[in-house]
Amino acid sequence: MSPTLVLSLVAGYFAVLIIIAILTSRGATSESFFVANRNAPWYMVAFAMIGTSLSGVTFISVPGMVESQGWSYMAVVFGYLVGYVVIGTVLMPLYYRLRLVSIYTYLEQRFGYWSYKTGALFFLISRAVGSAFRLYLVAGVLQLAVFEEMGVPFYVTVIVSIMLIYLYTFRGGLKTILWTDTFQTMAMLLCVGVSIYLISSELNLSFAQMVETVKSSDMSRIYFSDFRDDKFFWKQFASGAFITIVMTGLDQDLMQKNLSCRSLQDAQKNMFWFSIVIVFVNMLFLTLGVLLYQFAAAKGIALPVSATGKIMGDNVFPLLATSHFTLFAGIIFILGIIAVTYASADSALTALTTSFCVDFLDIKQYDEKQQTRLRQLTHLGFSAVLIVIILIFKLINDQSLITAVFKAAGYTYGPLLGLFSFGILTSRGLRDRAVLPVCIAAPIFTYILNANSVEWLNGYKFGFEILLVNGALVFLGLWAISRPRDVNPIAQAAV
């Protein structure tokens, strides 16, 4: 694929997004930026959330990891369903009853000022790091497909990528994003479906043969044998449930979309249909992964390996699509990775802006003109923050991005899991000023335990369930600084 062709695709794609942004941001206010005036149709929210929750990590890392991990990721996906039930039946009713704009204001009502700021701070860290990981992926693909041949440095690719997001989100916020993410989710699903069809055709497989090929492959195995293995099914399943609770239910990004629905009932319908669809979408990505490796084997293509001799899974799909597929298939890949990554990243940038404006700037105290100025400056500031994190990650990353994202989530979302679960499951009060030290100490202890688990725990390796360990340590730490109090009406209503 020529750099000129790829640049033309990117330019055309973003031209469509900017047109959508112009049409949907007319008359935008802070209310429409933060919660889309609370009148978004539930089915639009459900569809838009697919692209937001998946990201470029799913598009590239999930297919790439089947060679080493098989279909073990499917256990995580099944666990998602349990997490979505908890979100729909416990967290959503709480958020809607309190009419929250930032979900972290719950912590202020439940515990106090420092608990509130601690929760918001850990969200900002979690979402900024997670979004940077995702954007790093698409920037790497664009660098490989276009800019490296043109002699453009990676940092320029990163800056251009993020500034494009800023251009179509800085005015309309969530009101615009619901429309752009609907378009991008549609583009992403079309691209993955077409990719599967094209690869199957190259391998001369009918639909039934393709299903049988995937089913009989060693790369579609799920692990039930050794509970100490980090791929063990029930560990992955439990991790998936809690990952969903924290990365959706306790995350301003995903919940901001849910809070834009017209009613709690609409939000719950959105969550139900979204959770069903997301299982099948992840199955498509894992199916694509098996077919990619089958294609490489059939064509005798040497796949990229690391210095240790392991296949670099994150590079498999980009390499095959840009160098070994037909031109049409390569175009489909480029459009798909751009669509899914930016559907996640634009929403994250808006959520970061929302949380900082509401939770730290208390933006509601200003008039609309001042709110707009502060909001746009914050939006630009977080764009710069993402650029810096991506460049740092470029220097240190040496593992599959899907693993990196969830490992980071285990450390940064653990305090949110501990804070919210303590608030909802108990009626105890906290010594508010001691909350931040507890939430800093727990991830440090978790990291030490994870680094020494094989030696200390008879060969046990932590996988994504490190999140549960971190959350449990935060919960215990909060209990240690808690005190009895009268039953809190918020906690009582949520239980």
C-alpha cells in the first residue's frame, strides 16, 4: 500500500468525522458536552459503546494473542456478562437516582472530600494510561504503513493522531461522540467481517469449513487444567467480571454514555443488548486471529519475532494486511483500525475533560462562556498528556498491548473497586484524609506480591485477577481506617 493511498483514506475518514461534528455541535453547551442533554436514544448508546469498549487493542492484540493464549480470552469475555449484570442492577440505579454528571461525586456524598478527589484522581490516571496504550497502537500502525517510509518521526505521527481527535470533539463533546462512535462502530464491524470473509476466500474455505477449521485448531483451546496458570478459565472468568465492573461501571468514560440516556430503564436496556452483542463481537476477533495464523502458515509467511524468539502477536495483523493481503483487504484493515481506535480514544478524551472539569474545577460555578473556555483548555491539556504518555510507552513496552492494558488496569482501577465496593457494601464511615494513602499503598503491595508470586505462592502466576487482589487490599485498608456510623441512606439504597 502506498503512503499516498493511506493518507488519502485517513484524510477522507476524518473529513466525514468533522462533518458529523459540525452538524451535531451546533448550539452545544456544557450539558450537551458532558451528558448529551440526557436525551440520547438507548439503542444509539448501546451501538456506540461497542466501538468505545473495544478499541484498537481488541482489533489487533486479541487476534494476535491466539497463537500463545488460544481462546483463553473468551473466559474473560464470558465474565463480562456477570459484570454487566452488576452494573445494570446495582450501579446504574444509584447513579440515576443521584442524577450524577461525574460518577465520583458519589464518593463525596458517601465519604467526604478526600475520598471523592482520590476516586477522580485514580480515574484520570487509569483512563489516561489506558487510552494512551490504545492510541499507541494505531499510531504504530500509521507509522508502519505511511510515515516511516516518508521519514516522519514517530512523535509527529502521535501528535497528528491526537490533534485530529481534538478537532472533532472539542466543541460538541458527548453529543457529537454518540454520532461519530455510531459511525465508527459500524465501520469497525464491517471491516472485521469483510476481513474474515477475504481470508477465508484466500484459503478456499466455505463458511462451514471456516468454522470447522477454527474449531479444530489448537489456537482455539480454552484452559481448564492448572489453576496456577494465568490462563486458567475460572481465574479469567472472575477477572472478566471485575474488569467490567471497574472499567465500565466505575469508569466515567463508559458510564458517561449510559448517563446520557433518557431514563434508568433505557440505560438498562442499552446495557442488556450491548452485553449480548459484545460476546459475539469478541468471538469474531478470536476467529479472525486463528485465520490470520492459518493464512500465514498456508502462504509460508515468516511472522515477526522478538529478541527472545517469540512471535510478536501485535504485529501479525498489521504486517499481513499491509504487505501480504490484497489492496482492498489492506484498505479494509486501515479503515477498521482507525475506526475502532478513535471510537475509544475520542470518548476517553471527553471523559477525562468531564471528570477534571466537574471533579477538580467545579465548573458549574461559572457562567456558560467561562465554562466553555475552561472546558476547551482542559480538552487541549489532556490531548498533550496523552501525547507524552504514548511516547513514554513507546520506550518501555515489551509485551502484548492487551496484556499491558489489563495489567495497568489491575493497579490503577483497584482503588476504585475498593472505594465503591466499600461504600455500597458497608455502612461504615471513613477517616477521610487517610483514604489517599491507603489507595496509594495497596497498588504498591500488589505489585510486590505479583513480582514474587511464583516464589512465595508455590508457582502461582497472577493474571488479570491481580485487579481483585488490589481491590481487596484497598477494601481491607479502608476497613482499618473506618468507624461505625448510622446507616448511610446512599449505601442502604444501593445494596
